[in-house]
Amino acid sequence: EGVFCEPASATSVAGVVAAARAGKIETGATVVCTLTGHGLKDPDTAIAQGGEVRTVDASLEAVQRAILDR
């Protein structure tokens, strides 16, 4: 699942991922992270991490082809 938040706000998610990998959070546990900043606060980082922007025709087939041809 994608989350578009500013890098500083993502630290809570990174901490949960690290804790889960370390076995500190039980499988199936419910965890809530509060993300207070949206990604548009730091557009340069979003652009740098976003990769290539591709234009495809507005059809299901064209979108599927673009995804599968990555």
C-alpha cells in the first residue's frame, strides 16, 4: 500500500516495520501510526524518488501493458 507523506512523518511507519521484523509486534496485531505531514510538503524528495513518468493511452489494456512491461 502506498502512503504519500513527508519523510519526517514516515518515521513512525519505519519504526513499526523495524519492530515487526524484530519480532516485537505480534503477527496480526493492530498498529496505528499517525502521519501528520503530506508528501506535498517535500515535493523535491517525491520527485526524486518517483522514477520515470510514463504516458499511456486511457484504456485498461494500455495500463495493464505499461505495468507488466516495467
